[in-house]
Amino acid sequence: MAAKTSGVSPDKRRKYDEAFKVEALRLASESRSTQAAARELGISPKLLYRWQQAQVVAEVGSVEVARDPEVRALRAANKRLAQELDILKKALISCLL
């Protein structure tokens, strides 16, 4: 059975610059789903997950801390609270206008 070719040789990988990665991570953080964000950007969800993991490791300084379930739960709670705060700020501004 012949393998499908996408026109790109198997030894050549696409390179993404830092600006694209930063924008992809921003979009993923604002999106409800990392997979949906990856689909929108036309990249593999696994690649986006790897970038997210690298970002967390860079922020906390170690892979062990980044994978700690308590740290993950606290980061998720922090993200949710930040989103709620943004919603409340927008609601307050619209009430004042």
C-alpha cells in the first residue's frame, strides 16, 4: 500500500517563528479548546500542547513542578478567575456608560 504524500519531503519540517508561537498560545488560552485553536491555525493539536507545556515549564522553572497536579489545578483555577474578572470588568464598564 502506498503512503500518501503531502508534497513535502518527510525530512523537512515546518518551522514556526516565535511570533506565530506566541499568537498560537494566546489564541489557545482564549479558546475553550486547544484542539479547536490548533484546527483554526492549521497545526497539529499535539504541537500546540507541546508549546503550552514548554511555556508552563518556562514559567515555573521545572518539568516536575509543571506536571504537579496541584500546580495544574491552581493554574486552571487562576485562569478561570482571570476570565471571570474580565467579564465583570466589561459588565461594569457597560453599566457605567
